[in-house]
Amino acid sequence: MNKEWSELNKTIQLQLKKKESFDLGITTLLELRKGLMEQMMAFKTRLAVEDFSAMPYRNAKGYHSKTVAYSLWHIFRIEDIVAHTLISDDEQVLFKGDYQRRINSPIITTANELVKEEIGEFSKKLSIEELYNYIADVDESTTQILKTLTYSDMKEKISDDRRKQLETLNVVSTDENAYWLIDYWCGKDVKGLIQMPFSRHWIMHIEACLRIRDRIKCIVKEN
């Protein structure tokens, strides 16, 4: 893991644990997210459209076996679902902004259920321009949610009603590679959700995207 990102992430975890440093923890989290967002925005300017669906590590084990487009969709679908359905109990950005149609996505799920060729075909269908609009809107809405959270909110558990709402929306596939997410999310408190989907999850997938980007550049040079 990138050393700077890793250290910031560790600092955030420590700051969020204590009431006296909680507000600072949110500020540090927003700083980390800003830096990571800049990295994601750089993909848009430095990669060709076809690069977003490239799979140079197709047969590898790990997040780098996916595509950049898949990774971006996955990061922000998870964040949108967690932020709005589980934490804020309001409408997801995907639905509010009619983004499934705008992005031309065949699915509304996190895409955990997709494998190999399915990932590549899915990625080719997406409007990268609209995907980035979705990313910006989700990030903005999450930022507003984070700024309103208090230390006492951190220990709040996910209610049965919100779990049922999540299941009703069908935004998590029933495939075994995806459905575990419901138990995982609903077994955490708000602090646990912030620590994974809103920070560490970003880091893991962005680092995978950087590996994909670097491999694409090497292939171009070789040719």
C-alpha cells in the first residue's frame, strides 16, 4: 500500500476513536479522499477511452485483474449504497441522478458478481464521461454526510429496517461473490463503514488501477 496513504489511513482510524479528536479525524479523512480523488481524475486525462476497459492482468489474482472502469464503478456504487441506504437512509445518487441510463450500465449492483470476460464487456459499455459525473456527485454527497456526522453517530448499528430496504433495492447481486456484502456491511457500526468503504476501499482499488495504468503504458512502449 502507498506509504503516504497508508499512514493517513492509520491516523484517521486513531482520530475517529476518540471524541476529542473526532472532528480532526473527519478532516483528515476528507484530505485523504481529496488526494485519492485527484488520482482518479488523472486517469480521465491520461488514459484513452479504450484503456478504461483494458485487462492486462486478466488471469491474475487480485484487484488488478479487473479494469479501471470496473474499479471506479465498484468503488462508487459501494459508497453510494452505504452512504445513502445504510447511513443516511435516503435516495442513492444512482437513482436520483438517473445515472444507470446516463452511464449506460446494464446493472445497478456493485459488480462483485462479474468475472473475467464479463468485466471487460461490462466496462466497454460504460460512458466514461457520465461515470465521472457520477463519481463527482457521489463524492460530493458523501462529503456532506461526513461533515454532519458526530462522534455519537459512530456507534450506531445498521437497523433491520435499513437492511430490509437494502435487500429490496436489489443493488447487491444474489451471486455468492456479492451477497456476502450485506452481512458484512450490516454487521458494522457507522464507524466501521467509514473506515472501509470511504477510505481503505478507495486505496486498494486505486492502487490496482495504477498497476493497470502502468502496465498499459509498458505495452504501448513495447509496441
